[in-house]
Amino acid sequence: MSVQASSVGAVVTGFAVVVGYLAFFWRTFKQNPGNRLIECGTLTLIAFMAMVGFISIPGLLVHLPDWVFILWILLVLLLCFSTLFFAAQRIWRTPTRMNRKQRHE
């Protein structure tokens, strides 16, 4: 079985992009401890970028069972909804905190 140069180049490029994004998102994740919105959003982007990187590898989906890919998509969807929940929570709490500060002054 011969490996085409374009396939190897696609795999190396996809891997480099995924590693670059992972490094950037991991740094962001570690610089904001306790911020659930940043943490969950970073994990969402890492999972999504890894999925995009693995999909770009030629022939991977042929050898990957369907249930693995379905679970991966489910993970990304759950992380997306969790991120939206934490964003809505932050939006809801901001006016509430401002109102409390104004009452106590």
C-alpha cells in the first residue's frame, strides 16, 4: 500500500493546526481558573477543533465506528449548550449585582 504525498501533507497540516489551537486554548483555560464560561467555552472549542482536524485526515471516517463519531458530536453539542448556559447566567447576574450595589449605597 503506497501513501500519497498529498495525504501525508494533509495529515501533518491538520495535526499542526490542531496542536496550535490546543496550545492556545490550553493557555487561555489555565489563565482563567474558576471562570466556568471560559473553561467550558475553551473545552468546546478544543473538542470541535479536534473533530475538524480528525475529519480532515483522509480515510479516517471509514475505519472509525459510527458510534464514536456520534458520541463526539454529542459531546460538542452538550459543551455548546453548557457554554450558552454559563453565558446566560453571566448576563443574568450582571444587572442583579448592579442593582444590589445601588441599594447598599
